[in-house]
Amino acid sequence: MNRPVRVLLADDQALLRTGFRLLIESAPDLTVAGEAVNGDQAIDLALRLRPDVVLMDIRMPGTDGLEATRRICAHPDTAGTRVLVLTTFDLDEYVYAALRGGASGFLLKDILPADLLTALRVVASGDALLAPTVTRRLISEFAGRHEPRPRLAQELSGVTPREREVLRLVARGLPNRVIAEHLGLSIATVKTHVRRLLAKLHAHDRAQLVVIAYETGLVSATGGNAPSAD
């Protein structure tokens, strides 16, 4: 039997933490590894407990969730830990900064209980929680405010033409199945291209590939439509 997914809760509101704990502990395949009331404590507990997922609030006293996310995702001892950001607003600019810092996705605080449990499982499995519609809204709102970063643009020089095609479609929030259909490839081949992109671009997961694609100018927030995910 596989061990439960271990979740670290990071939120300064005790009532929310209690609610999340009760919900998570009700699922047999999930468990709460610990609780943090601010960013500093979240970083410390993440390094000590090595949870699978950190459910991270953004706005906390002292070190906030953005800095905590960046430090947890950048530390080699927590390379296997994913961060799922909680926010009150679905177009909060902080969310974009969290994705740049290494977060694997974000959730609204009014998320349905069953959807929260599903999100934790998705992120723990290594996937990014970025639905196509949410990705397009987020990127179009904020990506244009950031200039392309020369270092990342230089890293794209090692990406093959086919990998660039895959990266463009990943940046639109499309799943492997749709990418495979659009490019006439097998799903296994698309997965191989995605793995190579993650390695070449030193990306934590697909969420960071999305950010890299827009920030290097490979994809424009005002560009043409991608194939439908439906």
C-alpha cells in the first residue's frame, strides 16, 4: 500500500488551518505533516519534514508565502516538495509571482472540499494545477508586465524546434493528449519532450514551463489561439 500524501499547512488563520486539517485527514490517502503560521515557519518545517505538498497562503505576517515558496522550491533538500498556493482572488498578481517562484499551481480559498483534495493529489503526483482557461486569464493579465529575461532566453537556445512546439502548447495550458493530437505524436513522445524541457530549462514542473515560455517571448499573451482542450 502506498503511503499517504503528506501535506504541510501554511496559513496564519487558525480556523482555516483547522478546517483544512479535518478535511485532509478525512481522506485515507492524505495526511497533515505539520502546520505553519508564517513563511519562516513554513520554510523550517518544509526542510525538516520534507512534505509532498505545502498548501501555502500568500499573505502572512513576516516572511510571506511568496518568499517562502521561492526558498522552498529553490532548496535542494526540498526538491521533491510541491507548493500549492492559496489566494483570495483568482487574478491576484501575487499568484503570478508565486508561479515564477516555483509554485505548482494555485487555489481560491472558497474551493469546494472535494476539489481541494483532488488538487493536492494532482500536485503530489508531479502535475501542475493550471487549467487552460485559468492559465490564459492569468498570463494575459500579468505576463505582459514583465520584460523577457535574457538568461532564460539564452537557455532556450538549447531547445530543439520540436521541443519549442511542445513548449508553446504547454504554455497554453494544454494537456499531453491534446498536444499529441495537434502535433501528430504519441502521448509517450510528448511526455518525453516535456521531461527534456523540464531538464533543459531547470523547471520544477509544467507551471514553470508556462512562465518561461511567456517570459522569454516564445509565446505572446496576445498571440493566436491554441488548439482547444475540449
